[in-house]
Amino acid sequence: MRSVLDTAELEAKGIPTVVLVEPGWYKEARFIAHGVKLSERRIQVLPLGTTTASSIDAIPIVEQHIADILDGIIKGFGDADPPRVGSASGSD
């Protein structure tokens, strides 16, 4: 599940995000998240059916669950490492 890895990469850069998965993919997503030290709070389960993230059909489902998605982002704010600013010498 590349989407879990993408979410972990964004989190490592200090960008809070969540990954949306179908119920049937939750266990796999959780396993991968554990491997890359991504909080399970960053995984949101949605009944997307056969839609994909790029499908126009997913928009109403995402809109219906937007509060849960945003809640996942807010709850996980402390999970990501703070973004690194500047170099090791302290200059930009």
C-alpha cells in the first residue's frame, strides 16, 4: 500500500495527513504503518467500494466523512517529528 508509505513520508516532513483505506485493507495498512512508525490514528477507514482516490465517485463519501478525516489529522499532530528548518550549522 503505497499510500501508507506516502503518508509516512509526509509526516516525516512535518506535514500532517491521513491515509484513506477500505475496511478490507485496514489490517494491511496498519501492519505497514507499524513498520514505518506511522500512528494508526493516521489511518481512516472509509466505505469507498470500487472507487479510487482519483475517482469523482469518492468525493461524496469523503465529504460525508470529512469530520473523521480532519479529526485524524488533528489527533495525530503530535505524532510527526517536527520539520527540520535550516542546516545543522543553524543557517538556512
